Amino acid sequence: MAASPSVPSYYVTTPIYYVNDKPHIGHAYTTLACDVLARFLRLDGTQVHFLTGTDEHGQKVEKSAAAAGIDPKAFTDKVSQNFRDLAGRMNYTNDDFIRTTEPRHYAACQALWTRLMDKGEIYLGAYEGWYAIRDEAFYAESELIETPNGKKAPTGADVEWVTEPSYFFRLSNWGDKLLAFYDANPDFIAPRSRRNEVISFVKGGLQDLSVSRTSFSWGVPVPGDDRHIMYVWFDALTNYLSAIGYPDETNQAFKDFWPASLHMVGKDILRFHAVFWPAFLLAADLPPPKRVFAHGWWTNEGQKISKSLGNVIDPLVLIDTYGLDPVRYFLLREVSFGNDGDFSHAQMVKRINTDLANDLGNLAQRVLSMIGKNCGGIVPTPGPFTEADAEMLDAAAALHAGVREQFLEQAFHRALESIWDVVVAANRYVDQQAPWTLRKTDFARMETVLYVLAEVVRQVALILQAVMPASAEKLLDQVAVPADRRSFADFTTRLAPGTALPAPQGVFPRWVAAEEGAIS
């Protein structure tokens, strides 16, 4: 009988990615973290909805399409497909892919707008201020940076002074309410350093937010006033509702999954998700998401990634160079999730050769080879377990609950460290027990040791299905775990003695071309 899931339902989202360029490592990283979490929770018996998609409106897109000589919809059709293609190559398991050009999204945006208008939360006025087209964001004078080339946004984007009629959201009324919400929901913003940044920003005072534009036309029309289109962030943030049936709050997906469990974002868009979005929702009498996690950025061999430097990291090149599962593993193991990280060819090779080939690959290969050679290729029958055996089995058995807790905190790096602690302990156990010697002196004891190790390989492989699905599948095949016994409901169901095992094959080849240099 399947165990009850620790979390009955879970709605995890990536940001919707802006379609003015092709996908890069940052896009792959965000979606990978969501995919790993979604896979783990499904294995844990949780009903999961995993959403990603593309943000296709705004002035940047309109200008990029004009420069390409095509209409904006044709432009976005082409670029959006690049993100779908990346999802396939990275083996993501998203349940839906939302585009802001879809009718369901227009309906959700206009319904939310109308609801806020009816509540008096949006009013018509005129806007004058500094606007960054690249960021699709307005900035206060105090936020701008003086440079030899003029004023810049905090992100380094060019700004221009904009004067035009605009609808405004009464954000200034929501500062104290947001602070009360943060206080009542201490896990809403993570990691904690980001939470402190947001609280400091809100305490500094909020101004009403311009939520429409008239200077371009590529966007969702404002209901009843199609001279205006919605500010791109009002439009974009609403995607999380569009994808689960809003404005029909009787829709089963909406009832099952709202409020969202986790919005995963890069640190550069935290303000939009942790200030504007909960304010919109609270003003509309809708519950805000339960958690927003802002992760860091990647550098390349110690250098900031930029087009001008020509060092943008293409995730498809990484996959072609190192293999998909090693890339998935590296991205979540190498950096404390939430911090900035550096992609290094040398570190990538070290992870492949040390963690994957030497630690896990060698463990599985030598244990299964010994079983094949000495036990007739069947799972041996164990005798009484010693204290060392029980300690090893208990460490592996504890992975399920421990990794679940770490994943739900988005501590992916710590979860992988925990798994590798068990792998390293298993290698140490092999050396201490020396089954190759026991084969000559105590055959029954050798069988017990090999059984313990095979069981550790099974449990490690079960957990790793979330991170390295293809590699974990190969390991589970080699310990003859049936396809219908690979959920976490079967985590504590040990290998059956006498089960025939296939001839072992290596799963993690070593990297042998380290001299080729960095990937960019």
C-alpha cells in the first residue's frame, strides 16, 4: 500500500522567460531546480503541477520584431519554440507551458484588471518618470546611477524619461499590509538575505505603480480602454493564474493548486514577485503564493556573463559536451542554491570524475561485479546484520526523509551532499569489510556485505531519479528493481534475495579530454 504523501499537492513555477533572446544557462538552471523538485515530489506521491512558459509582450519584443522585419506574433512563435526545445533537451517534466499570447492568458489578465478596477485599486492618471526598456521597469530618481554615458538603472540598463497617460495601481496603500504579510509568513521570501532586502525596500516607502502604457501596442489591452496596454509585469505575473483556469475559481486545477507552493525566480526579478505580485493578489482578495525563492547568477570561469564578452553559456553546448545528467548534477551540486556560482570546466570535470565516476559509478560497478562473479548474478541472501551493517543500512534509509526536507527548502546542494555522504560511507564500508577477502574466509559474511551494498545502491538510485533520471534508471535496472517499484512508497522495501541481476555496465564514464579547455 502506497504511503501518504508528505505534501498532498504542490504547484511550482518558473518565471516565464522573455522572448527577446535564445535560452542561456540561467534559464536552464531555474527550470532544472523546479524539475528536480517536481520529480521528487511525484515520486513521493504528491500531486504536482509544474509550469514554465514564455513572456511575449512589451516594448523590447515589439522593437526586436520590427528589427527582424516580422510581426511580433511570428517573432514570438519562433523564439518561444527555443524554450520548448530546451525543455525537451534538458529532460524537464513540466505539466504545462504557458504563453502570454494565448487567449486563456488574455482572459485571466483582463479579469484580474477588472476586479482591481471594481475595488478602486486601479485609477487613471498620468505618468512621468524614468523607464528602462530592457528591464520593462520604472525607477525612482534615487535608484539611478550616474555614469559618463548618462543615467542608468540599477541593473545597468539605459533609462529614458517617459511622459504619458497611465493607469496606476495603488501600491502606496499596501506597504504596511505587505510588511504584516511578511511577518505572518516568514518563509514567503527565501533565502533570508533576499527577504531582508525586500523588507528594507518596502519599509522605504512605496509609490503607486504605473500599470499601463500607450507608447506601444504589443500587449494585453486594458478592458474598456484599448488605447492602453497592460504593463508587462502585470501581464506576466498573471500567468501563474492563467495556467490553472483563473478567472474560473471553480476550476479543479485552481482549487487544487492555488495558492502556488513555490515561485522560483532569479534574484533580479524578486521585487516583482515579492512586492508587486502579492500586493495585486491581496488587493484582489486572492491568496498570495506560499513561497518565492530567488537564486543567484552564474559567471563563466570567473567572468561576468555578457554578450559583449562573448561568454554566454549555451546549455545545449554543455549537454553535447558533458552529457545531460552530469550537467544536471553539476548545476545543483556545485553552488549553494541561492548564491551566485561560477561555471568552470575544471570543476565540471572534477565533479564528473570524482563524484560520478569514482564515488558512485565505481561503487555500483564493483559491488555488482562481485555479485555477478561470486553469487551467480543473483541478489545474495544476507545473514544477521552487524552493527556496521545496520549503520550503513540506516544511513541509506534516512535519505528519503532528509532529502525531502532539504528539497522543500530548496537546499538542493545540501540534499546532494547528504546523498554523497552515504555514497562515500558505502565506499568506506566496502574497504573496511573487504568482501574479496571474505570470499575466501567467510563466504556467508561476504554475501551479507554484498547484500547491504546492493541495497544502498538501490536506495541511492531511487533518490537520484529526481536529479539524474536516465542514469538512475540504468542503476535501478542493474539491481533489477521493477519499473512499478521505483516510487518512494517502495523506498524501504528491500531487495529480494534470489533476484537475478543483469551483467553490470558502467553508468558514469570518466571525462578524458580535460585539456580541451573551457566551454563558452
